[in-house]
Amino acid sequence: MSVARENVEAAPSATIEDYYHEGREFPPSEEVRERALIADRSLYEAADADWEGFWATQAAALDWFEPWKTVCEWELPFAKWFNGGKLNVSYNCLDRHVLAGNGGRVAYYWEGEPGDQRVITYAELLDEVQRFANALKGLGVTKGDRVAIYMPMIPEIVVAMLACARIGAPHSVVFGGFSPDALRDRINDASAKVLVTADGGWRRGAVVPLFENAAPILSDTRSIEHVVVVQRTGDGDVPLMQPGRDHFWHDLVLEADAECPPEPMDSEDLLYLLYTSGTTAKPKGIMHTTGGYLTQVAFSHRYVFDLHPDTDVYWCAADCGWVTGHSYIVYGPLANGCSSVMYEGTPDFPSKDRWWEIAERYRVTTLYTAPTAIRTFIKWGSEYPRAHDLSALRLLGSVGEPINPEAWVWYWEHIGGGRCPVVDTWWQTETGAILVAPLPGVTSLKPGSATFPLPGIGAEVVDDAGNRVERGGGYFTLTRPWPAMLRGIYGDPERYRETYWSRFPGRYFAGDGAKVDEDGYLWFVGRVDDVMNVSGHRISTTEVESALVDHPSVAEAAVVGAKDETTGQGIVAFVTLRGGMQVDASDKHGRELRDHVAQRIGPIARPKVVIFTDELPKTRSGKIMRRLLRDVAEGRDLGDTTTLADVGVVDEIRRRAEASPTED
Ligand code: WT7
């Protein structure tokens, strides 16, 4: 991956100066320290003294069928963790707790958007997982086969993931908000044999008909042999279901055996694929394996959230379609035997206090969400949380993008009542687990800073030349392997090396800029590559551009992420139309293009605005100068509607393009 220097100054949606003005520090209170699992530097010291021994201790907290032979084998950039060891993820998440007498503990308090509720214990979850695992076997799924999952946030999505893990079939969860086209590409890249989906899911009071949407693309997926459909929103026939190929979930589990022994998996066997956007148009299938991944998600979940599994009610308000859901709704929390809340719908249905009503009802102690959600709540007003008893809360988490100090302080005051540490957690799909975050009983918090690398993590900020920056800004890199690290990109080992390990030899770099302040605190400032972050979701500029040029009217498109008060960044598209086409650069056509992108990729990728230009500013070598476009996009109040840039703006773009040095 080449990272152009220009982007370093241009990409961050927040600057360190934005953060510094807050100035306040929040050391752990007496109360927080007293109940903390860790209230001193012991974990950091243990990791520093014996790095491999430290991770071996964490791995030993899991149940292994056979012990590992080596802790870490490192042949840059390929790592093997706990090699030779055998274990099963679903056994560690379920059987282990049931065998220890905790089968009656609640695994999930689930709430559907219409208000339906289910309380599922560990014993019940184990039962459902075994039955569905047998159902998958009955459809011909064997160890190593890939299973695609395209589902709403219902308990069955967790059951499906764990059932795959139980029989050693790697899952590939595709976010239910992605388009059928995106689903098709991911199914084909992984050659998935079975698709698990639902008739629909609830969103803002309406049904999203997942199966019906997906059915037409199935003829373009040669590998799919069977489809399993959960009946969530209806109770009758589902249109387009094909006998023989498609089956109802409830029919399959009714016939399935109640017992399914867990498949002993090698520590390095593939647990799942999860597709994420990069700097090219083709999403990458990030590979996560078994032993190291589970070790690190369990470790980080326990210590970052200071977990007390017998008393906590933990709620990660993400979707299982993202890595946050994989690691911190499913695998981390279940490995640690904790009780979670899981919610299907949107925060404003039926009213803007839905989350706070849920938090009150289940006496949620720990809430993990994204800055974009917090900023939305700020906009709605503090009266919504104030109307509810949130006194059970004791810890708050943030993930997905830099959290601005204003949002941090609002979260601290209006949700946490001034008593709950706010842990800002930095990580990525690729890292599998949180790598940078405070330990709530140890770290003094600065609003807007993710603070320090966790124990056992080697991280450094470096300059352009790859030299360590002790104080000041640069690129965030990792200096050592870590157990939950991606093992590669599915089907493309070269791309793995090139994308993450080539920019700074010997170091992992995946696109984030960061600064180190005078006390050594880390401040992430946003991506330095052509990747946007919209509401905590990673979207590639190139992917949106190729969706745009795939519309018959578009000659060329350039897409930038421009600062947005609520979503962090918003997608702004500059488009030149084909000459001779019977379309004009109208608002109406702009809307059509925005819809076209939403249809190709998913609603999250819909540009906020389309600006028609006669020409795009380019370097002499033909590279589009996104920095310039970002300047234009951020310097003007473009509003929420489609706008035709006036000639002046286009002239201005051209004038500045010519005045700038050639950048290759
Ligand atoms: C990118 C990863 C990790 C789960 C959600 C997103 C940004 C993530 C933070 C944070 C600043 C953050 C980074 C990263 N990011 N957390 N606490 N502070 N930036 O996963 O889709 O893989 O995106 O999200 O830019 O590279 P993802």
C-alpha cells in the first residue's frame, strides 16, 4: 500500500489541538479501583518481563484438549500462536461454563425491535448450538467448509456462528445492511457452501426482507448448495424459496440430534473470515484462527471492561456483521461466561430513549458503543437518558473512530453519571481484539485519548522514514505479533504482505495516524489512506468510486470522506458525466447516483452529496488529488441535498490543482 504524504495532514477528521483543549484528566476513583480486577501495574510488568510467558498464561485460562507446543512462531509476516494445541471455540464459550455448574446463567437478554424478548441461558444456548451444528452437518457441511451468514440481530445469528465453530466450518458473516451484490461477492470469494439467513429483520418499524433480497443473487453463486431461513418476521411461506435447496431453520433443528461433540481444532485452524474494505475496490477476506484469537478476545474483554461475570450485565450495542460483534458480542463475552444484552433494532424506535429503557430494564453495568451514536444522543438531548434509571452502569466503552472530547465528557456525565470510566478502545478487523485502551483501575483517562497499548502489545508511532517518534505525530505501527492478529487475506497471501507489512519493513501498519503527547498518551487522529470512516464503519473511497462509474451516466468519479458532525465523516462524491448522455447534472440525477451506490454496496455507503464537475483535479501522472477535493468538501456547507458545484468552485479546484506540486 502506498501512503501519500499529502494524506497525513489531510485525512484526520480531528486534530490533536481539538483534543488538547479539554485538558482535564480523570484518574480512577477509589470506588473504581476497589472493585477492579487490576489496580496496579502488575499486568504490564508481567508482559514486559516475559512476553511469551504472559500470553501463555492468558491462553491457559481457556480449556485445551491438547496443549500447545510453542507459544509464538514468527516468520514475518506470518505468525502461529499456540501451535500444536487443540481446542474448540464453542466448547470454551458454552460447555465449559455448563460443566462448571453455570448452565443457568443468562448468556443473552435479547430484545427484538418490536419489543419481543428472550432470555437465553448458557445451557439453552449450548442445546441450540448442538442442534443447529447437526443441522449443518445434515446439509453436508464438514470441517473446513465455509458458511455465509446474512442475518438480523437475533439469537440465531449467535447460534449459527457457534454451530460453525463447533464443527470447524469457518463462518463469513455479512452485515445484514449490505446489499445482495456485496453478499454475492463475499460468498463467491469464500466459495461458501451454505447461506444462513432470515425471512427478514426489523428496522425502524419496518421489515427488511433479507431472503427475498438475497434470492436473486443465488443463481450467481456457484458454491451455495443450501440456504437456511430463520422465520423472524413472518409465519407463512417465504416467496422465492426453492424446495430442496432452501430450508426453514425450525424444520431442520426439529429433526436434528441434540448432541454434537465439539470438533477438536488446531489452534491455527481458520475460525472465520470477515470482509473489510481497503484501499482497492475489492474487499479483503480477513482470516482469523482459533487459539490465539480466543485467547486475546477473552483477555481483552476481561481486563478492558473489568469484567465480573457473575454480577455484570454487559451490552455491546454493535452488530454481529462487524468485527466488534464477533469479538465483543459473541466470542469474548461468552468465553468469559458473562451475561450480555443483545438488541435487534435502532436506538430511536419507537422513541429516542429506547437504549436507556433497555439499559434500565436489564440493569446494564457496562455499555460499549461508538462515538457516532454518542454524538447522535447529544443531538437528541440529555432528557432521554435522564428519564431512566441508569444507576447500575459502572463502565462505558467507545470504539470505531476517534472520540472527540466533547462526546467523551457528555458520555461520562450524562450516561455514566460522572462515576463510570470511559474506555476508548482502538483496534481493527485485522487486529481481531482491542490493542490500545486504558485499564480502568489503573489508567488516568484523558478524554479523546485511547491512552496506552495493552499489556503484551508492542506499538510505536513512526515518522515517514520509519523512525520512532517519541513525542509528536506520525504513523501508528505494531512492532510485534499478537495472538488475535489476522493470519492473512483469504486467497491472497501476497496482498497481505503488501497491504500491511511493506510500508515500514518489519512493522505492521494498517492506515492510522496517531500522535504521542508529552505524557506518552496515544491520540488516534484518523486514517491516512483512502479509507473513510462513516459512523465507525470502514468504507473504501475506491469501492464507492467503482460503484459510481458502474452507472451508465458516469464517466469518472472521485470520492472523499469529509468531516461530519455526527457520523465522523460523510461521503462526498465528485462526478463527471459522460458527454452525449441524456442526463443532466440535476439534483434528481444526483439522487439516482446516491441510490445506485446504496444498491451496489449498501445504505451505509450512500454518498451524502454528489457534486457534478466538468473535470477532476489530477496530478500529471493521473492521480486524483483527493486532498483538494476534501478541502472543497469540508470548506463549504454542502447541506444534505445534492448540489451542483458552480463554475467558480470548479475553477478554483483547477487553479489550486495547477498551483500544487506534482504528487505521485
Ligand atoms: C479502523 C478500523 C474495531 C472495530 C470497529 C472498526 C478506526 C477504531 C478507534 C478508536 C480511533 C479508531 C481506525 C481503525 N478506529 N477504533 N478507538 N480511535 N480510531 O473496525 O472497520 O476494521 O475499522 O477504525 O481508523 O483503523 P474496522
